[in-house]
Amino acid sequence: MHQEVAQWFRQTARDLPWRGDCSPWGVLVSEIMLQQTPVVRVQPVWEEWLERWPTPAAFAAESPAEVLRAWGRLGYPRRALRLHAAAAMMVEKYDGAVPDTFAELLALPGIGTYTAAAVAAFAFGRRETVVDTNIRRVHARLVIGQALPAPALTSAEMKLAAELLPADPAESVEWNAGVMELGALVCTARSPKCDLCPVREQCAWIKAGQPEPTYIPKGQPWAGTDRQVRGAVMAVLRAAEAPVHADLLWGPATEQDAAAAHLAHPAGVAAALGKLHDLNTHAPQLRRALAGLVTDGLAQHSEDGYQLPR
Ligand code: SF4
């Protein structure tokens, strides 16, 4: 399996800018962005970020407001603030370098076991057990013979992933990257392309007659959720250069109010406000969204209104 996957990876892998000749900082930024956002949306933002902030020190020197603006619509913006805090720690503790061991990476703000293992492996060539959703799905099918892994990561899965890892560090890195890419391109969640799979002959799920999943994975609803409202409010604050008065977020009471908002803020704010108001959010949900953004450090509130953290 190791050889088949490695060969397939060398021939088929996507040419992504955070692979190959990329700085550890570039790898770390990519891993944070890719946690909950697809490659196609991440790549342009990643390129912009690395151009603008090529090192942790350059990034740490930026204001949180600018970081959140540049994060744009990647979603889950707390990731950007945590990366900002991690960059500050790298400057303070590691002379502006990305630390190169799993334990040091794990100690950075907002870095979990997956990201620490992935950066240690892909940026520094270390032998680490990397387990993300794509890898879990491939292991479940290829080795266990199940259509899907368990709903939440189990210790048995971690043990299996560790057992499957090649002993040689370079081979282990290629295996981690190869299985991850196989899950992203071929062994996909809804419609695996088994005809194109380099390990079809060994696949336990195929041998078992492709049994159906034992549960239906929960999708992540978006419409009507607090996340949607928070996203719409963040779009307003990103577009604004000055505090946005709470009355505007609730919706202008009169046409004069709307005209005043146009005059007080750049045009992008009116457009983003329009999208927020189109949601017709009921009062408790908007209150909850605003309070949550302030609690999470994504917004500041004063008598002048709401704005990105300074
Ligand atoms: Fe996945 Fe199909 Fe390959 Fe098995 S044969 S690992 S199910 S793509």
C-alpha cells in the first residue's frame, strides 16, 4: 500500500503552493486555513497572506482588525486571531521562527494535535501520525472495510494510523500526504472513484461488498444559524472603517437613517448591511450573535457602536 500510494501521489497530487518548496510559516498558515475551508477558497487568500506577511514577525506586527479583514470570507474567523496570537508567541519565544517539534507546535495558541502533527511532518519532515477527516475515511474503507469512520475520532483509529505509518521519516511524510490526497481526490465522502484508486486491490471495503454506512453523517446547517448571522455582522464590520452604530445593525428605522449610514461609511458597508437585514434575524438571535462576537474577541463594542478589535 505504501508504494502504491506514494507512486500515485507523485504522479497525481495537485500542485499546491504550500507543498514542495514552501516555508514552515506557509505550511502552518495553509493548515490553519484548510481546517474548515476548501482548497479552492483557501488558495487565493493564502497567496495574498504570504505575499503580505511572509514571516510570523510581519504577521504578529499587524493589527487584529487588519488580520480579520484579510481573513475575508474564509469562515470561522477565530482561527485568524489564534494564528495571530501564535505568531506573537513565535516572535517572543522562538525568535520569529516556526518551532519544529510536535510538542512545541502543540503549545502554540490555537494549534491542536492534528495541526501540530501536520506541520511537524509537512514543514519539517518529521515522522508524525497525521489524522484528518480524509485520512480517517480512507483508513476506514481501505483497512477496516467500513463505508465511514466513527462519527468522532477514536483511540483505535489513532492506533491504526500509527501502525500504518512507515518507519522511515521521508516515507511517512509521503504516506501522510498521499493518503490525505487520496481521500480528497479519489476516496471522497459521497462518491469514491474506486476505478481510479491505486489501492483498489487491497481495499477491505471493496472486498466486503461495499457495505452501506451505519449512520448518516450530520450536515452542517447554515441558513438561519447563529453562524450565518455572525458571518453577516462580520462582513459589515470588515467593510467599515469606523464603529457601526447598533441601530444600523438592527436595521435603519427610516430612509433618512439609511441615507445617513451611506454618508457615514464606505459603500461596502451599506451592501453588507443590506445582506444582514435580508436575513430578517429575530432580535434575540442578533443580540446573541453580537454578544458572541464580542466575547470571542472578534468585535469591540463602545457607545459609538461595533467595530473590529483594534
Ligand atoms: Fe476508497 Fe474505493 Fe480506493 Fe477503497 S477502492 S480506498 S473505497 S477509493
